[in-house]
Amino acid sequence: MARRYVVSYDISDDKRRQKVFKALHGFGDHVQYSVFMCELSDTDLVRMRTLLRQLIHEREDQVLIADLGHADAPVSSRVRVLGRALLPPSRTVVI
């Protein structure tokens, strides 16, 4: 069963930051500047962490992964938003 994660990053180098940004697009939805919301199986979580470890510089960069619980629970039950509402991502099919 998939779980929902918030992934945020603080990457000092522009090239590494861009690589992390592109990598995370393959795992979740970009919700703020350096923040992604991801619904991941255990296998996907391991794959994401392995990839991110390869992309970052351990002494200079930081990636935070926060577990929000089961993906089938509404986001509003785990995340409190101040200001502009957190809207569900709009996904479109591109052929």
C-alpha cells in the first residue's frame, strides 16, 4: 500500500538542485519551490532515496522526507495550510 510523503530539499549547487528537481518529478507532484508531495510504495521510496543519494553532496545538501501516512487518507487530515489552499495536482494525459 502506498504512503504519502512530503519531500523538501535545500541544495546549494544549481546543477545538483536541477537534477534533484527533475528526479523528484518522476516520483511526485511539485507543490512549492523546493517541495514535492509523493505517493510511494516501499519499493518506490527505496528507489527515490537511492537516486537522491547519488545526486546530492552529503556534506553540503539536505533532503527531508516526511511520512504523512497512507496515501488513501485525505491530505487535509495530515497537512494544515495557512493562506492559499493546497489544491490537488491537475494531471493531464500527453500523447
